[in-house]
Amino acid sequence: MLFMVELTHGPETCIAARDPLITETDARHFLEIKSIAIDHNVKIINGWSFPIGHQLWYVVEAEESHAIAEVFKDSRAASWNTVRINPVVNHDEFVEKILEPILNS
């Protein structure tokens, strides 16, 4: 199942603007997010960041959202972000399962 993970934080909790010792610890953990994901049977498809807007997004694949929550907790991303995990479908699946039945009924 695919999930969109949204991470948001404010300027005061930004990893680049906090106590250097905490920032270094968080950065070291976050750099390991892909291997942490593997340990939790989560596949990170891709990720994007909008640094000036204090937002990050990841598309991940997992059997359930609890494993994803563990990834973002173990990577320490949850210590400086609000983490939202939303199940999503790709556009083709949306067309097939939602739009086409509407048009064909």
C-alpha cells in the first residue's frame, strides 16, 4: 500500500536552527532513514523537501501505517516535525476505481 508522509515544522524547530548538539544527533539519525525503513519493512519510493517552507514529503510503500510511524520516530524526524501519514493511490488507480465507475453508471 502507498502512503504520503508529510512532515512540517516551524522555523523555531527547524533542524538547521536549533542547538547544534541536538541538530547533529537528529541529522545523523535522519541520514539513515532509508536503512531504518528497510528494518521496518518500509520502502521509501522518493522524498522531496521545501526547505524555506519547512516541509518534506515522502511516498512510501508499506503494509500498514504503524511501521511507517516507527521509521519516522526512529529516524528522529518526529522530534522536529509534525508527521502525517496518509494512504494514497496513484492517478491511474484513482481513474479506474473512482472516476470510471462514476462515468459508467
